[in-house]
Amino acid sequence: MTALQLTNVCKSFGPVEVLKDINLTVEDGEFVVFVGPSGCGKSTLLRVISGLEDATAGEISIGGQTVTTTPPAKRGIAMVFQSYALYPHLSVRENMALALKQERQPKEEIAARVAEASRMLSLEDYLDRRPSELSGGQRQRVAIGRAVVREPKLFLFDEPLSNLDAALRMNTRLEIARLHRQLSASMIYVTHDQIEAMTLADKIVVLRDGRIEQVGTPMELYNNPANRFVAEFIGAPA
Ligand code: ADP
Ligand code: MG
């Protein structure tokens, strides 16, 4: 089964072409990392996959279903942002439950999923707090928990660690790797950090100026970079 298939996906803002003919397959359970310099289109590609932006052309399918025009909430995906994007007036529990309430899930089901996710992310003691009463690392765990409760087939992470200090970054990175193993879900993870890419990825997608420059396992890119750009980005000998 394929988790995600992108076929000739393009995205323009007015006259500006930001994504140019993207073709990519993500297999079920795969951990795929998008890397590339700032402004190359990583966030835009995630937003097009999630449906927050419509593709200008091309086709998107998730879990074998065409979703090119499906609204974000119905795509079976959940996205985690760098900025956490928590609701400040809601408790941790309410932040995690909100999407499930909107889906009209039964109360017991919501409570069970929030309990399970908060156990996985060590948030049991913080459920009644507001985001402002949490550390940055805890806030990011709530944002991840809010994705986990939805039981998505595909997780999208947009530079989830870039607001955390070095020690927390390492910690949270290991936690995301553990979640990936536990949930056996597919994950797409955007970063500009080579170490995150090399340690997390089953497959790395190198983007440059809105195009895919190379796709491969970390070792393939390291040993056989397609060009100097990839080599420099991966930190491999050119
Ligand atoms: P990255 O995440 O790789 O840093 P982005 O996807 O955020 O890159 O941006 C890629 C390019 O698209 C940039 O040149 C950015 O200015 C442009 N862009 C992104 N969103 C919009 C938008 N809503 N309107 C116009 N241009 C945009
Ligand atoms: Mg970005």
C-alpha cells in the first residue's frame, strides 16, 4: 500500500511557481524527510499535501484515495507545526480533544484516546493546564498529542523542533522516532537540519527551488549524491 502519491503536483502563488512538477511516493509506515534550503518550498509542499493550500495542478492520493479536492479534515492526515498552534484559552485536555469533538466522536472514545496519547507523551500530569503554563518542550508534546489522538494514517511535521533548545531537540527527536515505531504510521518530516534528516529518515527527499533534486536513503544520498548541491546539503564528500 502507498500512504501518499504525488503526481505532477504544481503550486503557484500568482505568477510565482513555488512547486514544479513534484512526483513522489511514500510507502505505508515509511518515515520520509524533506530537506532543502529556506524558501525552497518545503512548507508549501506540506500544506498542499494536507489541503491547507490547493495544488495548482497535479494529483494527490492518500492511502489509495484521490484527495486532490478533499478538505483537510477529511484527508486522514494530521499536521504538527513549528509554532505549536495550540489554543491558549483551552486546557491541554481540551486542545487534544477539540478535533475529535468536531468529528463528533463519542465522549468515551475521546477520553480514551486523550488518555492514551497523554500516556505516550508523558503529559498525564499536565492535562488541566493551559499552554501558557507549560515549557516549550511540553507545548510541542501537546501539539504532537493533538495529532496522535486523531489516529491519522499520515503525520506531517513542519520543522517541529526548531523552536526548542539543543537538549530538548534531541529528546523530542527520539520521542518522534519512538512514536513512529509504536504507531506504525507514515510520517513526513520537514527539517533543514542534516542530523535530524540522517537519523530519522527511511528516505530523504532533497528539494531545491521547488523541484525534487534527489530521493534516496540516507546512505544512498551520502554515498552517491546526484550533484554538488546534494552532497553539500547532506554533508557528504562531493
Ligand atoms: P520553505 O518552507 O522551504 O522555507 P516555503 O514553502 O515557506 O519554503 O516557501 C516557498 C516559496 O513560496 C517562498 O519563496 C515563499 O515566499 C513563497 N510563498 C509561500 N507561501 C506563499 C503565499 N501564501 N503567497 C505567496 N508566496 C508564498
Ligand atoms: Mg518552511
